[in-house]
Amino acid sequence: MLLLDYQNVLIESILKERLFGAPPASIDQTVSDFDGVIFHISTPETKTKILVSIQIRCFRDLVKYGAEQVLQREYGPYVVAPETGYDFSVQVDLENLPEEKEAREELVSKISLLKRNAMAAPFEHAYAEHYKLKEEASKYTSEEAPQGVREGGEIMAIHYRDEEAIYVKASHDRVTVIFSTIFREETDRVFGKVFIQEFVDARRRAIQNAPQVLFRNDPPLELQGVPGVQATEGNEVGYVTFVLFPRHLTPQRMPDVISHIQTFRDYFHYHIKASKAYIHSRMRRRTADFLQVLRRARPENEEKERKTASGRTFKVQA
């Protein structure tokens, strides 16, 4: 199956063209990304200064969990005041670029990962909280540990879509990530259960080091009492839970794990739609084959019936 890119490919291609030899030119392009994210790449002042702005629906949620610190860390000298109507902006001066090719490639890669780095803030916060709770828990036995250590940190809610959210909770022995997702059609629910079951079976069969994956239609216990989460009638809402264990929470693996888990919802629904399209194409192909068989089975000299003016019928030889 196809894995989606973490970076915005259009932003990457535009910056590569400008940073590696193309003459300066006026730019004013609006680029859409997954989850309703909007980019604006432009040259408002001069052709040599490229401004890249991003608008994220859940930016206020991200700021609560350290998004501004993460973005300052990643883009420090390139950060400028946000463009009107956008949440965060960076500016690249073509007359003041790094001389090394590798440094320019890294700059292009970082800016094209603007959405990924903004969305990484709550996950990095959960990682830091996990290590803090782990250190506290090491001072006690499981029975003696204070309630705050046993229960873990607060639930961080990121409302990145109109009716869907990501919930992240750190504990001393794990980090739990829960996706709420909407299934508009019954077929989507069926395909979704099949895909999630494949995740579960893959871990059981061959990939024991993979995170634990759970799926249910009612809110998990971790979400009890969380504002905005309530039991729904029917199966329209699904909750997919990933349990990240200490082996997934090492500093070396953290960047890759954050990138992978961010794209899960897009990956999930993309492949549901791709599977439906594939099945529909097979159905159309099979229907065409059946019609071809019927056409071949029709006699060449087919007798036809005709009616006279009085209503009588008679057969004619074609």
C-alpha cells in the first residue's frame, strides 16, 4: 500500500526551484494540505524574499502544548510576524542563503515539513511528560505510587477537524494516542474494521514490536469526562487507539514515530477510498465481460416480431 509523504510536495518543489538556480520571480500561490491546512507562499515585498505562511484549524490547541517553542526551535532565524489570516510565517531571503548545498536542502525540507512540525508539539509534550512520570514512578512500588503517577498526565485534545480529534495521554509506562474518526457510509465502516483488524493481526503474527492497536465505536475509558466526548448512537464514530510502549519512546525513534502517527488518519481514509475505487473498477470490468458473453451468445439470424395495423404479429427473418 502507498505511504503518504510527511512534507507538502508543492511547497517543496517551489522552494527547490527558487533555491537552486531559478531566477527570482513573483509568487502568490495558495496550497491546500490534509485536514484543512492552508499554505500561502508569496513574495509580498520583493522577488528575493519568499514568505511561507500556514493556517491550521487547531493552532490554538497546539500552542497550549508548546507549538510556538517547537516552531521557534526549528525555524528560529526565519520566523517573522504571522501574515494576516494565518497562524505562523517564515521568510527566506534568496540573497542570504547558506552556501552549502546540503544546508539548502535541509532548509527546503524543514519548511515543507511546517505542518508536521507544528502538529508534533503535543506528541513531544507527551514524550517529555512520559519520562518525567517514569522517573517519579521509579521511586515507588506500583502500590505505593501517588495517584497522579499511576493515572498519568492530562488528556491533550487536538481538534484538527470539524468533528474529529486526536487525544494524547502520557503515562509512566506508555503514551496513548486516540483518533476519533467519522464514517459517513456503512461501507466505510466495514472497510475501516477490516483495515484495523489487519493492524491487529500484523502485530500478532509477525511484528511484535509494533504499537498495540484497538478499535471501538464507543469512547475508550481514557476519554471519560473529557469535554466534547460523548457516546453516540450507531456506528458513525469510530475510535482508534495506539498504545506506544517504552521501545517506541526513545529519543532516537521519536521523530519517526511522531511522523508516522500524524498521518494515520489520512492514510486510513485514503486507503478506504482507494479500496472502494478498486472494487468498483473490478465490478465494472466483470459487468463488461458478462455483456460481451451475452453479445456473443445472441444468434446472428435472430427472428424478429412485427405487428400489422390490425394488431397481428408475424415473424420476419433478419
